[in-house]
Amino acid sequence: MPNIAVELGKLAADFGVKSAYGEPQDVDGASITPVALTVTGFGAGTADAGEGGGGYGVSVPLGVYVRREEGLRFEPNLIPLIVVAIPFVWVAGRALARVIRALKK
């Protein structure tokens, strides 16, 4: 039986930059490179009753790098930004309100 940790290690080596940056595409004279935030995880275990393991992966598209004659610039994907910003602002506001309330006492 092959060692699953070694096999997962070989696969994980390809996840890094290759999963965060897509292959550049040429569209209307511009080179577009997609960028994503990627997270992966794996686990394995054994027990007296049997064996088990699992894994997960998440990829959030952040935007694209656009290279034109004028230069290179990053164009963000606004939907993930809004999805992350709304809960963050709400939690930060609640925390700030509690800090202010505690300082008034």
C-alpha cells in the first residue's frame, strides 16, 4: 500500500502558485492573468476499527492582472470583496461599540 502522506505531498507541491495564478490569456490585445486565493487541506488517520481521511479545497477569485501597452494593472473582482467586507465591517463595528461601551464604565 503506498504511503498516502507522500502521495499527497507530491500533489500539494503543484497547488501553490499554479492554483493561485491562472494561465495568461490574450484578449483584444491585452494579456489577462486570473488571480485567486486558494486554500487546501488534507488529513488522514487510522483507528482500531478502520482507516479514514479527507480533504478540502476553496478558491476565491480575487481579480485579474491586465497587461497592455500602457503597463500592468490589477483589476479586482468586486463580488468577493463585498462578500468579505460586509461581515468584516459588521463584526468590527460591533467590537468597536463594545470597546467604547466598556471604556465609558
